[in-house]
Amino acid sequence: MAAPRLRVLTEEQVDQFRLNGFLTVENVLSAEEVEVLAAHTDLIAAGKAANIPATSIQLEKVFREGEREVTDRVLSVRKLYNLAVYDEVMWGHATHPRIVDIIADLLGSEDIKMYGDQLFMKAPVTGTAQPWHQDSASWRDIYPMDLVSAWTAIDAATVENGCLNFVPGTHRWGMMRKPQLDWFLEDLGSEAWPVVPAPLSAGSVSFHHSLVLHQSNANLSGRRRRGYAVHYMRASSQRDESVTDAPKMPPFKQVRGRSYAGRV
């Protein structure tokens, strides 16, 4: 059977993703599209979008636990999630043709569903680190563990304000729970398993495999670092209903192509 025709990416880019588990693509969104996304993000974070439930808004821990007083609601938010199932602007981003074309190239399929979405706010000073993890270690009810996330930089993501960092090739290690991951943490950043930062300009997107190890550091700068991650899977994927400790997600929405009876 002939390989599917690539829509946007080159064969070299697809090979790079398969080898490393991540790929960055610059200037996927226009400046105007970034402005719309940024403004709508802050509207949601401020609690002014009536269509978004309060359960989709999570404050940073210091604000949740009362260690610091909330003086700016937007800058107190850590994460927004499950947005696109409720909101037309965010769904428009999740189905953006330039993004979905790249996802189709990386998944090798036109039949695509959205698993979920998360928008990480990472404000200056209070924006906290995210430790090393694999996404599929949480999404362990979805098979194959071969999902792809599109992480769009709303603000420029730099080393100083907490861009994503990856360990290339670790998507080929298989899924590890925390005890197994802990065995390798001290080796990450060594010559054997180098850590590669993935800075992005606003409107650029990094795509990463659901098993590649990644993390982000605290925001030590005076600049915001908002990033919107939409997680995609093949519509032919299977959900293991016997797995009870995976996230409880809204119904999966069709992004492109066909759906399959008895599948996700």
C-alpha cells in the first residue's frame, strides 16, 4: 500500500517527528489570529465567558490554597481545559486547517478526533513548573498510545519564561508510570538523554507525541507565557473502558474525516 500523500510537511519533517517525538513549525497562525486567541483566552480566564464552566478554570496553587490573595484574576489562573467542546472560538482553533493538516501528516490519517485541550497560562513570577511526564501516562485508556498534541504559543515561549523542554526519542520507551519514570529522572539532561528546549515565537506551534517526555520550568521572567495545547487522535482509536483511573473526558469531537462505530 502506498504511503499517504503529505499535505503540508516534508518527508524530512515527518521523519524528524518519528525519530525525536516532537516537531516545531514556525508561523502557523497569523498575528491577527494570535490576537483573537489571546483576547478570548483572557476573557475566559477572567470568568467572563458564560459558556465555559467554572470547572474548566484552575488557579495556581498559591491562589487556590490562599497563600496569596487574588488581585488579578487573569494572572492568577494556571490552566484552562475542556474549552473547545463549549466554545466556538476555541473549536475554530482546534479545527484550524493549517494545524489539522499537520496533524493529519503526523498521524497518517484524515480521520481525526479531538481527545481534549488545555491552555496553560504561566503568568510571570507565579507561573509554576510542570514536571517531567508523558501525556499517555494519564490518557492510558486510549489505544494506540499514538496521540499528537499541537501546542500553540500565544505569547513568545522562551527558556526564561518556561518554554517546553523535550527528551528526544523517549516516545519509544513505552508508557511509564511514576515509579518507572523516577528511575530515569537523574539521567535526563545527560549526554545519553539530552534535554532540548523548544522556544517558539507567538503563532508558532510545537507538535509532540503523547509518549515523549516533556516538561516546562517556572516563569522567572516578567513576560507571560500562554500556550494552547489541543490533543488529537485517530478516529479509529479504541478506548479501554476497563481503565478506571484515566481522566473523565467530555464526548470526543470529530475534527475531520470519518468516525468508526464502536471506536472513540
